[in-house]
Amino acid sequence: MVLVETLLPLVSGNRHRDVIEAVSRWGRWPPAPSRGEWRPPPLRPQPWMSFGTVAAVTHDRTVAWLPIVRARQVTVAKIICGVDVSSDMLDARIGPNGPSVRVERTAEGIERLAAFCREHSAELAVMEATGGYEKLPFALLWAAHIPCAIVNPRSVRRFAEGMGTLEKTDSLDTGMIAWYAEVKGIVACEPPSETQQELTALVGRLRQLTDVKVMQENQRRLVTDATVLGSINDLLALLRSQIREFERAIATLIASDRLWHKLDQTFRNIKGVADRTVARLMADLPEIGTLSNKAIAKLVGLAPIAKDSGKIKGRRSVRGGRASVRSILFVVAEIVRRHDPDFAAFHRKLKEAGKAPKAIRVALARKLLVRLNAKAREVRQELALCA
């Protein structure tokens, strides 16, 4: 049999099978196909890999001694446009080393950027979060039907350093952003609805007014001059008036949305969760109820991050995530503990185990977030069934 396998010519899988069966049974070669019968197509050598400008196509080699012919595998690389955002200008590049363009951060300039993406068939535009300067190009590119995504600038910078690029210019950053998005597998993130943007803006402004109010109240404690004290009191009166207006506007907006209204009623069943907490969750954590408990905890920054190496077991801390949500959960979780027996027992258990006070606060905040996420998941499922 080994000799037969060695002497066989380059033939198809079916012909190869017929030859082997004939030699095994009768000890002779089978007759060749007569005129008019089906003949296998001539075989041609296939390349292992063929690279194109956009796609990398790999072929599995087809040989005579394999009874199974494998289909070719196609891997298509997405064309990504990296956009570096500044206060006045936008720098863009197709891929790590492709063509580039520089436009102004205006409606006209962003329109030219969209045309540049279409010209080079860019399927995704990726930009860094730049203190709010990215909001205008992000919204206008989506309006021009160019899918966009926003990434963390610190992650891009560390990726560049890991790849050996220590230099930093606007031109280099565009290519690095596109490269990072390709390696990381960044996908497009649709912009929030107008109602969501309005709620986020109102809640953000309410938080700013509250911070200024607390600051002025702290400064008033050390003031004895009548003129300065009167100025602070007038400012505090104005701040309280505006805070009440924003609270009413937020309550009206939440009541007008079916999902938010139902979530508001459900969250308030936990004693200690009130207006500010509900508004902060809906504005800064719209994903609540759509992610798993572990994913939502990591998104908010309440998941302990491992720091182990070999025999060393480092201290696991929490960082990153949605700081605005995490900060209010720290406060509310302590209030919930005073009224909820489950939280009180959990707090007592951790304290008896010798956990640090800050670790206990983090654990309570995470427990509260997990419970809120579970309630939000139930509400979303209920509304989906009713729809």
C-alpha cells in the first residue's frame, strides 16, 4: 500500500479512492475513464497566503492524498480612520501609515473629514476622549453616517509605548489611534438619544451647583466680615433656587420616559435610594440592567483588580470606571445599611472578619450596585414582554 501511495499520480480524491480499492481487491490498476465520462478538473497548486490591500485571504492547500478538501478561510481587515482631536483642529489618518488630512473643528471641517472617510472606504472613525472637544465631531460624523467610537487616551498612549513609539505628535497619534483600535477590536458606539443627552446635561449641572453650594457653605463658617458674609448668603440663595429648578426639570424628564419612570419606582423600594441617586444612575450609567453583575461592577470601578505575581499576592484595589456613580454609591450604601437588615448583616460579617473600613465601604457599594442592576434587569425584561 505504501508503494501504491508513492506511485500514485496527482489525482482527485474520488479517483484516488477508486485506484486504492482496485489495487487492493484485484491487484491491478482500474481502467481510465472512457470518452464522455466525468473527469476531475486539473489540479493547480494553491498559495498558502495571498495578501491584498484590504483583506488577507488564506488558502488551505489541496493535495491528492487528503480525502477531504478544506474550504478557504477569509479574514477581512476593517479600514479604520484615527482622529486626533484638539480645540481647533482635527487630524485624521487611514490606518497606521495611510493617507492623512487636517481639518478645522467646525461643521465645514467635519464635513470634509466625513468625505475623506468615504473616499477611502473607512468603516470606523476612532477618536480619543479630549475633555469634551470630541463631542462635536462625534455627533456630526454619526449624522453623516460615519460610525464612530471614543477610546481612552491613556490606553492609546500606553499601547504606543508598548509598541516602542515614545514620540508624540498629532500626526503620529492619528496612526496610533487607528492601530490601537484595530488591535483592540474597537466597535462603533452609537450616540445617546436627545433625551439621554438632556438628562446627562441636567444632572451634570446639578452636580456642579451642589459642589459650589457646599464650597460656599464651608467658606461661610470662617467669615466674620458682614459684607463678605452678605455676598456669600446672596450667592447661596441663588444656588438653592437654581438647584430646585434643576431638580424639578430632572423629575419631569424622568417621569416622561416609560423606562426611567419604572426604574425610578423600582429603585425607590430600597430605603435610602432617592432622587439624586436615581438621576445619577440614569444619566451616568444608562447600561444598568443590560450587563452582568461582574461587568457592571467593573464598569463603575467597584471590582477589585488583581495584582499577583508568582508567590506574591498583592493588595487588590479599585480604580477607574464611572467615578460619579461610584462616589454617590459610597454615600448611599452607608444609608441603606442602617435600614436594610441584609446590608447590616453583611457589614457586621466583614467587620468581624477584620476588613479595613474602606474595603467594607467598597463591598457595600458593590452590593448595592448589584442589587440595583438586578432590579433594573427585571424591569427591562418586564417591559420587553409587555411591548
